[in-house]
Amino acid sequence: MSFLRLEGIEKRYGAASVINGVSISAREGEFVVFVGPSGCGKSTLLRMIAGLEEVTAGEVFIDGARVTELEPAKRKVSMVFQSYALFPHMTVRDNIAFGLKMSKVPRAEIERQVAEAARILQMEPLLDRKPRQLSGGQRQRVAIGRAIVRHPKLFLFDEPLSNLDAELRAQMRVEIARLHRELGVTMVYVTHDQVEAMTLADRIVVLRAGRVEQVGSPDELYDAPGNIFVAGFIGSPKMNLVAATVTARNGAALTLANPSLVAPLQVMGRHGGGVQPGPGVGDTVLLGLRPEHLMLGDGPNRMELVADLSESLGGSTLVYAQTRAAEPVVLQAAGRQTLGKGEMFTAGFDAARAYVFNKDGLAF
Amino acid sequence: MPRIGRLLHGAGLLAVFAVTIFPFYWMVSSSFKTQTDLLASPPVWLFTPTLANYADVFADQKVVGAIVNSLVVAVFSTGLAVVLGTPAAFALARYEFRGKSDLWFWFISNRFISPIVLALPIYLVAQNIGLLDTHLVLILVYITFILPIVVWICTDQFRSIPRDLEEAARLEGASQFDIFWRIYLPLGVPGIAVSAIFGFIFSWNELLYALVLTRRAVQTAPVVATSFMSGYELPWGKIMATGTVIVLPVTIFALLVSRHMVRGLTMGATK
């Protein structure tokens, strides 16, 4: 049974429509990540689950109960804000205890709970400090501490790591994953960072312009993106897209031609060719190839490319190149490679790892 | 060039400082002079200080009583204006309601009217309800002046408090009153302090209404100080000593609360 359920959620501010009919659900204990570019409505959606934002239409259910109009405090959810939203005039202890005090929990119990949260988050020495005396990572930890003491049914995170530097971000990401494992509570996490989405999520909800583009596990979204948007959003660097012409079709099997392809490419549609309209002979489609699936040199299928620039990442190299039709292609090659500007080279790939999208951008 | 600029800047500041501080210096130094030194022309810069003027002032029951009256009126009018004004400012800063901008404008427009325009109507009202020459009438009138200042400054201050804090508190189960009392008031202290200083100084120095609405019983310090100027002689020493005594409490009050005026209390809240 679903623990969190959104049914046909819409949000309009006057004439401006922010959320256009979103229906999703999460199982108990699941880690769901809302991901999408800024302005896609992911934070608004989260705030509607919290009750901080009213829904224009649709229903919100938490743990079987309809909470659409319920005030935030009664939904038994905790939220960690992007800004942390710590009360600056209170000590760490008082910040964590705030919600318990508001619910008139006995003092001894508050002390026990705060001590427990401090232990879980390893911040016992910080309890008597004020937020301004803490580093960004420590503030983040206090915000999480404030969220866990209330034993919420649902944790909401609104881009919690975006104010931290890269190293801390990676560290806190691991901690949040650990917290999820230890507490086993349902979490909904909003981010625009696809790495956070891929590493943390049990299930990812990709949003664009107030609509759900695709829902699936990180691997599902990586292996079978439903459209160009999801394909471009999941995976880093972004998937390469080059135009190709369909020269033959046999059910879900297509034969594609492109000036850079050394030989016609035989590729199978991942979605069984169910997408309408399916591409026919003579149609132009987009061939998607992930940078990490392109190899320098040989492979079952080959493309001829002209190098523009190569960037060494130490262990691997990003090669920026162009097809014969001047379409940009990025390739992630193992080891250190030195390809000068204008140098011709061959990139190999496996047709099983190629994606095809029709002219409307839907996966074939 | 920058050096000359700095020099000019310094010289300018010094000139402004001298102009503002001179009357104050003159008052304080004169309060320690004998009548002979005071009237000497050209003025004497070096003199033997005397406390005679202060002895004169504190021996005068009228002055002591007036300072007590001023204190009562200033403390109550400022205190009540803060008690009434901060919730109003909270509502104006954080709620959307019909007529909000009109209400806001009404608060501010109270300060557009020249006080003397209302002096007569207020006098008549006070007379009819038997409030003339009471502390209460001055407190009520001063609140109408101080309240807009409190609302104005505190609304601005409350608006600068990150909204996330309020939302976090709401999620934690805080009521609107909790949010006001536990978050906005403590974080609004700088604005509240500034408006309280303005309010207190206004009440303390106000002369026009104090002159019009009081007789004998509740004359405030400025009224008494000016009253020395009638008659056949001008006791400059006593006037200057009274002036110094009047200025002292506000100066001390301002110094006490200026500590809270430092903004940046909200630092560390977000980010």
C-alpha cells in the first residue's frame, strides 16, 4: 500500500500554472527524489506535501489519511530547508527541542530525545552553541536533528545540500543515506542535482514544467529514459544526441544511417516500438549515445569524429568532438588521452547501448 | 589625490561634529558657570566650575517633580506603543488581508499632520472628558505619535526575517502567537530598540502638547525649563543646569539600548 499519495495535484497562482496534474505515490520507507531543472515545480510540490502551500486541485494522502487541507504541524512531517531555517537566537539544543516544546512534551523526555538526536548526528559538543558559531555542515546537521526528534511519518528535504561545498556535499549525502537506512522512514527529497538523485533515491520522479516526465528507479531511468528530457537529465555528462535517418524497419528493429556512422546501425527499440507515431523509413530520429558508452578506437559499431578539446579528469578523459554534421559529441575515455583540435578519430560503441527517440523526443 | 580626499572628508566630518556638539558643550559648560562668568563678554573659556546651579535645580521641587512626570509619561507611552505596535507590525509584515496597504498608509500618514493642527481639537476633547492635566492624556497623545514609528520600523524589521524560519516553526507545531513571541520578537529586537529610542526621545522632549494639555500637576521637564524664561530675570545657570539634567536620561537610555541596534542578529539563521 502506498504511504504517500498525490492525486491529480494542481497549483496555480492566478493565471500562472505551476503544477499541472501530478499523481505519484511512495511506499513506506521509500526514498523518493524529485528532480528537475529550476522552476519545474519540485519545491512547490514538496511544500504542498508539507502543507506550507495550498493545493489548487487534487488530494494529498499520508499514511492512509487525507491531509489535503490539514495544517502543517498536524501532518506529522518534518522538513529540512535549503536555508536550514535554524532559529538564530536559540542554541542548538533549543533549536532541536523547539518542536517538542511546542507539543508540550515533558522536559525530561525532551532532554532524552535531544541527547539521542545529538548522538545519532554526532553533535553532542555543539549543543550549547548558537547557529552562527557553526559551519555549514554542522548547521545542516542541526536542521536534520530538529527534524528527527519529532519522529515524523515523513521526512521532506528541500535541496538540503545546495549551500555546501563539493566535499561536504558528498559527505552529507552519505550521511543522509545512512540516516534513511537507520531510521527506515519515508523520505522525499528535492534536488536539481542528478548525482544526488541517482545515489540517494529508491525512486526518482523527474519533473518538468509542473508535469511528471518519468518515474522509476535510478537504473530504470538511466537504462530506459522515456524521452529526450529524461535522457539528458539523468547521467553526466549528458547523453549525446545525433540525428539519423531510418533506412529500414522491421518491427522494433531499425536500421539507421548518419554521415558519421561507418556502417548502417542496427538498433532495437527499448520500449518495444510502442511509441506512436513510430518512426518509418525515411524519418529522421535522434540517436542517443551516453559519453561513457563511447570508446576510443574499435567497437561493434563505429563513428568517425573530429576532436575539439580533451579534458583530463585524472583517471579518465572527456573528449569533446563533432560529427561530420557538426553535432557536438562528448566521449568519456579511460585513462589519459591527448587528442588535438581537428584530429580525426573513431569511436566505437555497442548498439545495445544506443537509444532512439522519435521526432517528438519520445523514446522508441 | 585620495589622500587629499581623505583629508577633506575628515575636515568635513570635524566641521559637522563641531557644529552639532557646540550647543551641547555650551549648555553643559554654562551649567557649571556663575552668573558673572555666564554673562561675561567676550565669553570666558576657562573658569572655576560651580555646582551652585545644580543645587538650585534639585532644590526646586518643580524641577524634580517635572522629571518624574516626564519619566512616567515617556516610559508608559513608549512601552504601550511597543506593546501595541509590534503585533500590528507583525500582521502587516506577514499576513495578506483586505485593506492592508490602506492600513499601512494610515499609520504612516498620522505623521504627515503638523502637531499644532490637532492641538486645539485634542485640548477640547481632553477638557470634555476631564483628562486635562493628567499623565494619561499625555501618554495617550504621545502613543498616537510613537505608534506609527514603531509600526513603520518594526514592519520593516520583521519583513527582513527569513520566511523559512516561520515555516519551519509552523511545521514544528508553533501557533501564530508562538511564532510572533518566540521568533519575531527576539529577532526584531534591533528594530524594536530603535523605535523605542525614537519614541522615548520624542516623549521626553515634546513641548507643544505638554504645554497645552497640562497645568500644574503633571508639567513635564521641557515645560518647566521654559517656564524659567518668564519673569524679570533670566536665570541662565539654572536653565542650563535643568537642560543638562533633562538631556542626561535620554542619553543614558540611548547608550543602553544602542547595543541592541546592531543589526546582524539574524546572521546564521539561513545559508
